[in-house]
Amino acid sequence: MRRNLVALATAALLTMSGLTACTDDGETKAGVKLRGGDGTGKVGVILPDTTTSQRWGTDDPKLLKAAFDAANVPVEIENARGDAANFQRIGDRMIAEGATVLIIANLTPASGRYVLDKARAAGVKTIDYDRLTLNGGASYYVSFDNEKVGQLQGEGLIRCLNAGGKRERTPRIAYLNGAPEDNNATLFKVGYDSVLQPKFDDGSYLKGPDQPVDRWDNEVGRTIFIEMLNRYDNKIDGVLAANDGLGGEAIKVLRQRGMNGTVPVTGQDATVQGLQNILAGDQCMTVYKPIKKEADAAAKLAIDLFKGQPTAVKDQVKDPVSGASVPAVLSEPKAIFKENVGDVIKDGFVTRKTVCAGRFAKLCEENDIP
């Protein structure tokens, strides 16, 4: 009797405290029965858009589907196509149609939180993919070491500035940051600031304009960069662009002004355009994130959750808004310069035929691209 009373008191205290850990029968202590865990239902994947990076429209869907198909696990992959309301509708529909695990790469923090809240209320297990949804409370997080991405960008820009030899003036660096609502963009900036801020402090470089680009919109980035150049009378000597899309827009503007190839521009994602810009000498470097590793890690975790198998997650990431620790799987990024563009091709991330098409065929031969 005493044992039963203690158990009842403990259960009451846990309920009052709002804890949501799982009990042995798969029910949360908030009283929500977890779905699945027995190989029933399906895994739902919601991706954000098709315009900010080639990965969301082509790479991630292909890699994720292949991983789930290999495990014979039913999966539905949808893209919100840049529409936050559509992102939420997809989440509602997937939950209503019996998804037991959801993987989301949020389009905005609000749309991400909406889907995570709905999933949690329905007992659906969740994985934040690539981007942590701030104050979202996802069950897990799968991404890259995003501060490291920024560090590689900052180090790459310094290397390219030094390769240009002695300059007539102290180099002024412009920042084209990612979306202000994207936690990854914040982490990238922390990373490249850690490398470049000491250079600003000791006078080696001048801190130029520093602006985010809403929703990673490439056209907005182009407009912002034109304004930057106009404001500084074209006296910008290096561009820390947060990804290849923004870097590519900066390069277009520099090309129009006859400045391409003399102003180093960074990037990220190792897109075909980014790699071609590197081979042409217009882009300094990109950061390659082996997306297959990320996709495979997310798929494996989702498959384990779907089947009710033990999960092996070693890392943790702190949500800077809620303060909660989220179990995480983090992969390492890699800096890509002209001499190792071939590494991305060898990895199968892009094909030689695509990168070396047209006028780039000669550049690939000159740079020994296998």
C-alpha cells in the first residue's frame, strides 16, 4: 500500500511539473500517447523552399527518399515552396493522415513551432533537420557544426585576401548574412565573427556594411549588395556571403562593375553555380556540407523512432531561447577552394558533367578535375 501511495504521489508531482518524458508504455507524462514505435504509419518530411539553395529542391529529397526506401519505411516528402502557411498546412495534413515521425527544416521559426506544437499534441515524434526551431521543443536535431561553417568561411576569406598580395588600402569587408530568423545564420555569423573580428580590432581589415538577407532571398541579397557598393563608392574588398546563392548575386553585381575576380566572395553549400564560380576565379571558396551524411543520419534516427528501436545520439545542442538541451547529431563541414573542387565530385554530391559543362570544361581540365 505504501509503495502504491508513493507511486501515485510521484505521478502527481510529475504531472504538475509539466514533464513530457515517455513512460514504458509509450505515453508521455503529460498524458499524450505517443504514436507508432511499432512500424506503423509513415514518416513525414517538410522542406522549406526551392529557391534559396539547390539542396532543398533536389538534393535532400533524393537522399532522404533513398534512405527510407532502402529501409522499406514509408515516407512522404513535401516542400512548402517558400510559403509559411503552406508549411503549416502540410504539417496539419501529415499529422491527420497518420504520420508517426516528422522531420522538418523550418521555413520560419513561427511555422516550425506551429508544426512541432501540433505534432507534440498528437504524440508524433519530431526531428529538426538542418535548422533548429528556436523554442520549438523538437525531440531531436540533426545538422552540421554551424559555427564551424562560419569559421571556415572567415578563414577562407582571409586566405583569399592574402593571396591577392599587397593592397593599396586596408581591405574593407562586407557581410551578406543569412535570414535573421534562421538560427543557423546566427551561428554562421558567430563563426566568421570569431575569425574576422580580431582583424577588425587590430586594424588589419575595416568592418564594412553588415546586413542580413530576409528569408535568404537571393534577389533581396542582390539589391542589398548594390546599395552596399554604392554607399562605399565601390570600395569593398571582400564579401563574406553566407551561402552560394547570395555569393552568386554579389558576383553578378561585381561582374557588371568589372570587379569580379578581384574581390573575394565566400559561399556555402557547394552548389554547381558556386563551384563553377570558384573555377572561374570569381568566388573565393564555398563550404561543403556532406548532405548525404546529414540525410542518412536523420533517416536512421527517424527509422529507429518509427520502429521503436533504441536511438544512439551523443551530442546535445542548447536552444538559446528556451534554454532546453536538444539531443543532436552533428556532422563536420569542409572548406572547398579551387584545388579541391574535385572532392565534391568524388563524393557524388554533384557530377563532373554538370559542373564542367560548356565553357567550364576547359577550366575543369586546367584544374585537373577528375
